[in-house]
Amino acid sequence: GDVGELSKLNQLEHLYLTQTQVVGNIGVISSMPELVRADLSGTAVSGKLDELRPGCCGKLRRLHLGDTQVRISPGAAARSLSRKTVFLPALESLNVSGCKLNVSVGDLLVPLAATPITNILAAGCGLSGNVPNLEALNARVDGEFFHNWPSTLGNSLEVLDMSANCLDVVNASSVSLRLDVSRNEVPLSLSPHIIKAAAKSETDLWMTDTELANSGEIMADCSNELQMVEMWTAREIGGYSCHDLVRPNIRVTPERF
């Protein structure tokens, strides 16, 4: 059926339709002011996440849309943020993994910058470009442009899964528990500062099967923090020497590091 048929359920608190054959527009949740959790993952629900009505879903804490047809508008990062009418103000967990968003990573994260989310899962979404510095964001807020704005998301974010995308640069990380940029589809430039911060704080930094575009810089600047050990990898045409890491919180594929 069509999820739009539920639009009159304005007292609904939990919506679980995962792995069903429902269709319709995600905008229907705008008519559910009491909604706390919504799981529509694995359905044919569509629509633009960033076009949800401002001020709606004031109690929504968990929104799972993985493997749906939900999209984000290209250029969404350029829109003005609002601290008065916060977008999804109570949201703690967002899962859009497997959605073919095909936009810049900024188009996903910047519209959420005033929202206190702790977990964002966006693996395999066709995201590209540079990951914005959420602790010093250049953005338009309440109609005024700010340089180095300390966003709410930059303070709240614990887990950010950006694996299996096409990211170019990660110069800053705001996460407190885990940053996952594994299986990146293009060589990734990663700031040495992120390596050093992960080593010091023991934050998980996962880079498995990701080729680093600036591995030489990282090897030169972060050798003490990484605590590398040399290893020998066997191949049919002859083995070669590479490095593996002692720290369990930093994961790499040695031959790509």
C-alpha cells in the first residue's frame, strides 16, 4: 500500500514497515507530531529528506531509511539553517545507508548541522566531495553567514559511517566514537590531525580497503602515533613489505596504506 494512507494517524508514536512493499512519500511523517521512531528501511518509499516540513516531527528520535528511494536535493548545503525552527530537532539516529543519494557529503550533513544527532549511517550512498568541518562550519544560519560556526551536530556526533562512498578529503572529524571511511571508491586524502586525534583518544578510525592519497604525508607525520610494525605479504609473483598497525582502534588494509 501507500504510506500516505497513514497521514491521519496523528497520535502514532512508532512506525515499523521495514522490508515491506509499501510505497509513497517520506513527507507523510510530517503529519505525525507524536512519532518517536520510524523504520521504513528496505521499502520503496521515496521523496526528499531535506524537504520535510520545517518544525515537524519534534519528538522523532530514530529515522531508518536504509535501502529506500529517499533522496536529498543537490545543493541542500547552501540553504540557510535555522536555530529557531530546527530541522528534526530531537533526532538522535539517522540511517540512509544504501540510498542512492548521489550528492555531496555536505548536502547530507550541513542541513543537519543544527540537529543533535549522535549516529549517522550513510554507507554506499554515492556521496562525494569533502567532509565539512562540523566544529567550524561555514554556513548561513538564520539568514546570516557565519565562518567557523560551532554546529550542534559537531558537538553531538558519536558515530559517522561514510563507508563505500566517493569521498575526496577528510580534514576534520567531530565524532567521539567511530569514523568509518572504509572501502572508499577513490583515493582519500585524510588529515594527519585525524590520525593523531584517534590515537590519543582511542576513537575508532576505520579505513579498511581505502587507498590514502596522502599516505606519504601520514607516514612521515604520524609514525609515532600509529605504532606500525613491518609485515611481509605473500603474492603469487613475489611478496612485498608493507605495514600493519598495532592500535586496534585504527583499521587499515596494509597493502593500501
